[in-house]
Amino acid sequence: MSTYFSAEVQAGIDAARKKAQKQRHRLRVEADGQSVRVLRFLEDGFTLDAQTAPQLRGLVNLYDGSKHLYQCLVIATDEEDGEMHYEFKRFTPASDQAPVDFYRGETVPAGLLDRPN
């Protein structure tokens, strides 16, 4: 049995694979006001569709739907099988609270009571 496909069939298979990957992930990258859907999220980076991927370098934000997950510094490394691979230089989880510069104890007061005059 032969595993050879004609060029048209192989192109159709590749297009269907990319479409399925795009639908499966809700992850997207935002940079410079552009939003691009992530094809694969890897341990050391992520991949985008090479035909539509912008040349990202520097600070980007990763979202899962509308939830901000990570703030990253990335660099484009290589293109393979129609996917552009971006590697993390820095990978920081996003937080909805500002960092504090003091220790917060286990027991914190619930509020402040004013002294009656």
C-alpha cells in the first residue's frame, strides 16, 4: 500500500489540519493592536500560521478567550510545515492585582473603625 498523496490531496489535508487546530484552541496573541490565533502552545513557545503571522518580536500578551493569561517577550525562531514558531525569552503569568512591596500576614484586619468623637 502506498502512502503517497497527490499535491492537491496533500494541500487539502494540510488545510483541514490547520482549520481544526484553529478551532480547537481559544488561545490568541495580541501585539501592536493585532490579534492572531495560536495554533499550538508549547513548553518553550507557541506557533502561528505562517501565512498570516506577523513578524512578532518583543512584548506580546497571550489570552484564552478574553482572559489575560501571560505577558511574554518572544522572538521568531523558525518556520516549519506552514507554522511560524515563536520562542519565549520571558514568560510571566498575568495578575489582576498590583504587586506589593511588603509582607502580608495570615491575619489581616477586615476594616478600619473610626473613633467616636
